[in-house]
Amino acid sequence: MYQNRVVYLDLEEANLSSTPGSRHPKNPTMSDFSKHAWPTESSSAATVYRKMATTTTGDYLKTRFTANIPDTAAASPTPAPTNEPTRQPTGQPTPPPTDQLTPLPSKQPTSPPTPSPTSPAPTPFPTNQPTRTLSTRQAAPLSPGDSSSNVSPIAQANSDEKNHWREKSVLDLLPWEQHAYQGLTQPGVAPKVAYDHCKPPPGIPRSCCVGSFSAGGALSDVQPHRCNAAMKEFPLLRQHALQWFEENDSHIQDTKCDVCKIVEIVLKHNISLSFLGDSMHHQIFDGFTCELYRRGYQVNVTDVRYPVTEGSIYQQPHHNKTIRIRSPHGTIGDNEAVIHYHQMYKLPSVNDGLVNITGEADVLVTSFGLHWGVDLSEDYTIQMAELFRAIRQQGRVKLLVHRETSAQHWHADGGEYSLWWPDIVAKNLSQQCQPFELTDSTAGWREQAIREAANRSGHTLVMAGPHMPTTPSGQPELVILPYFNFTSQHPMMHPRLEDRDDCTHYCSSPFVYYPLWRSLRYTLDRHFG
């Protein structure tokens, strides 16, 4: 029996607050932060707090929407929306039909490039590059393996799951993922139809289905029909991910699977790997977990939410996930790889939770930014510089990594929410996601702020990739996982809510995250060998 299920959507996280510019009544004062906050560079520290929206729900800003999943087996299809955006980003080719996708390449080049033996100057952030025009590929049916295989998709999936797909860099949609995808590509798909098409194998959560999206934090599977329009762009997303691999291929000679190699490194070197950041970081962590499931690993997830004991939920760690990973061939007593995620939206911290996190991690992957508007760019720089400096002085973290903020696609310069919301009525701005140009004045401003924060905190900036220096420089480094440019190309991959799009979070599929796993693998390989 299906029931109506309620999802709580964090309004500030989803950038859908109803009263911009108003201060939350329970926001702590600056004196409340003095005990636990990192030292600040600025005497006007009050400016570091972004104005927060007021709602009637108390300290945790949230609203709710209900997934109407009826008990009846035959739900009437809802009419397809007539006002959905259809234009592609500038310079993008028209994707092939959704039921005819290009097969994955079956071979990898064998001659490796010669990387630079010394550490070059920090790589500039490519915020002013025009969007690439990608080559158009011949369409072919989607299958979960190399295009040369004559084995049926289901038989191949069952066979390859036994060795957990280690020898494939990119694993296409598996049969159960194809089923979920096909359910979402039906015009005007009814909520129940989309929901019922998600049928993962036993032990894999429904949130790993194509079309899940973040509802203020973790991936949610409750309303996949809201990604119906986004699935029109899935072939283009897939094509971009494949081309990204072609352009960022290190001609790896050992394990092809990036998440597999990450797990191997964590186990071999007994590393404590932690992710720290906002809801998009949470979605990405869940995407990592889903990729482990796809590759056949045994994954045990511990999910803990902490009560908010002081101040605002936005400035303290309040949600922790721990995944324990074991090979499907493992036995009781085998070592497990343990990876953590800590959710926190803004800085500075109101308690010592952040200090505890940074004091326990060997490798820390951070990503903040979505809760700072462009008008607070200097404050964002200050807070990130203080975080990086405090981590260096604390001395526990061996490898500090920052994931670039994913692109937003609100109808404003650079897709920036903080420029869209104040002018939505005055300028009659669209409530649907829109493309933007990388030449927009605010495009990539957060990455420029991170570069400056690294400089202020005494870190050398290194961009993850096949041509990064072969060994660490010996100086404190901040390694960047590129992501902004990749996500900037996909304005239609966002979910549609009741009356508007959520142009911050993304409809989930393996291809949303693939570039990150390769970049993180490069980073760990380089540091730990």
C-alpha cells in the first residue's frame, strides 16, 4: 500500500525562502559565537552572517510538500507542463533521443602523458571560458557495459556484479536504473508511475534511483516525477561526462573504477576520509554511496542527526553519515573502509563540533558557498581563509581538498540565487532555470574567493587533474576538485517543485558525479601513492 509521504524541505538550503533579507528571530548574536568560532580577520565580524529568511516554523527553516502516491493501481496521468523551458545552453548540441543513447567507449588509450615533475603556479580558475561545443556522437541503445558486448544487459549485470565492475571507468545505467529512467521519460508521467519504476535490487536504497534529488540534505526518492523534465537533458549530461573522461584521462594502468581505487587507498593507508559541507555536498556523498552499491560493494550506512542545542542549525554540524565499505568477496574480520559526511551550512561554527571533525580527519573534502550570496563575497573569503588556517594550525589533516561549488541556474547574472530572489517581482524574472554564460560578471565568484582564501591562509592551490604535479610540493596545499564548469552546462537538470524550479540542486544520476570521483582519485593517488 502506498501512503502520502511528507518531505521537509529546508527553505534556506533550497533557496526558496519567502522573506528575503529578514533576520531570523533566533539567530544568535555575535557574542554567542565568540567562544567557539575560529579567529576572524575582520573587526566587523557581524557582516559574516548572511541575512536569513523568517518563517513561522521556528529555528529550523523548513516547509513541507506532500508526495501524493495513491493506493489505486491505475493513476490518471497528469498533463505534461506546457511552460517547461526547452532551450539548450549556448553552444550545446541537440542531444539524441532519450531512448537512443551513445554506447560507452570500449577501449582506453595506452600511452600516458608526461606530467609536470615540479609544482607550477596555481592553476587559474577557468571562469571566463566559453562553454565548449561537444562533438555529436552516433546514437545507439543504452546498455550497462561496453558496446561490443553480445551479452544481454541483465545477464551482463549479474555477471559483472560478481567482480564489482572494477575494470570499467564508467558504468552505464544498470537494468534497474534504466527502468527508473524510462519511467521518468514518459510525457506528463503520473507521480505513482514514476515512483513505481524505481525498483532497485534488495539492499540498495530507492534514493539511488535515477531522478532522486536533494530535499534540503540527503537524496530523496519520494517525488521522482519532479525530474521528468530534467530527464530530457540526461543524454546531453551523459555525453558531457563521457567527453570529460576523454579529456581527463590519465591512462590509468591499474583499477579503472575510481570509487574502487578510492576505497583501496583508504584501506591500504588506514585513512580517515571525511566530507564536510552543505546539502549539495550531502547529495554528492550520497551519490558516492550509490556508486559503491552499483559496483557491488557491501555498504553499511549509519545516519545520525544531532539536536540543535545552541544558536542556529546553519552554523553547527547537525547531521552525520558514516559508511562502512567491504568488498563483496570479503569475510567477517576483513578490514572495512570507513568514510564520513558531516553536514554544515555556514561558518563560523557556534560550538566545538567543527573542531572535533577537523581533529579526526586525515583527508577532509570541504564544500561551502551556496549560503553566501555574491554581496557577501569578502565575508565568504574571510571565513574560508580562517577555516583553512585553523585546519593547518591544528595539524591533523594531511590532505585538504575543496570541491568547487556546483553552478546555480536561477534567472540572474551567473545563475546566482542571491541576485534572482530580490528582483523576481520587480524585474518579472522567470521561475524556471535558465542557462548563463561563463563570461557573466558573477560566474564562478566563489571559486575566485576560495583561491584568495587559500592565498591568505598560506596554502598553495593545486587543481586536481591528470596533469597536476606528480608529488606534493612539501608546502601546505589546497587541492581543488573542479565541478563548476561541468555543472554550468546543465540548466535543465534541476527538479521542478510545485510552482517553480529548484535551480540549485540537481536530479541525480551517476553521470552527475562521475567527474568528481576521477578528480578525487587523482588527488588521493598523488598524495598517498
